[in-house]
Amino acid sequence: YSRKIILHGNLELLTIQVSEEDIQKYKQYILKKTKLTEDQFNVIYGKLQSRLTLLDDGIIKTKMNDAKKIMDSIDKDDTPFIAAALATKSAIWSDDKHFEKQNKIKVWKTNDLIKFLQK
């Protein structure tokens, strides 16, 4: 389902540097979980990168203090994502349960986003 969302033409997908680092960190886990070859992964990852807009760290920093108040007590690793959402007035697409513990930013779970896009 994630691939359908990523390739959906009507969505603007924003990301931050941290998420790209996570992808590389968890690449072997992703390969095992998806049963993709490294070549297949690289093709899909290339398509993903072409669909994503990487936000400048300066944009994220403008909302980091607000984001810390919202997310640091829940999961500090997710605070930059909250800051990015605040700075761009965007929702977050994630199945990470930590985001459900805050109520300032709309969070789309994959299944809910798929249903919404199919309307």
C-alpha cells in the first residue's frame, strides 16, 4: 500500500534529512521484510526520492521549540517530524504509534490514507 501512496500523483510528499538516514540504517531490515533484492530496493528508493521534497533544516528549526513541547516527552526522535509538519502546515503519514499520543498534528495511518485516496 505504501507504494501506491508514494506513486499517487495528487500528493506532495515532504521529508526531512533524518528519515533518509533511517532508511539507510534500516535498509537490511527493509530488504528482509519486503523480500526485495538490493537492486529492486534501489530502483524503488530512487523513485521514492524523486517524489519527495527534502525540507531545508532551517525551515524545521523555526518550529523546533514548539515541536519539543509536543513530542519530546513522547519520543524525541519524532520531534523533527512534528517540527516539519508545523512549519509546513502539513499532516504526517506514519503508522508509528508515538504520533497518536499527540493531538496537534493530523496523522494519517497507511490504511486510512489509502481509503481516503480511493474516494
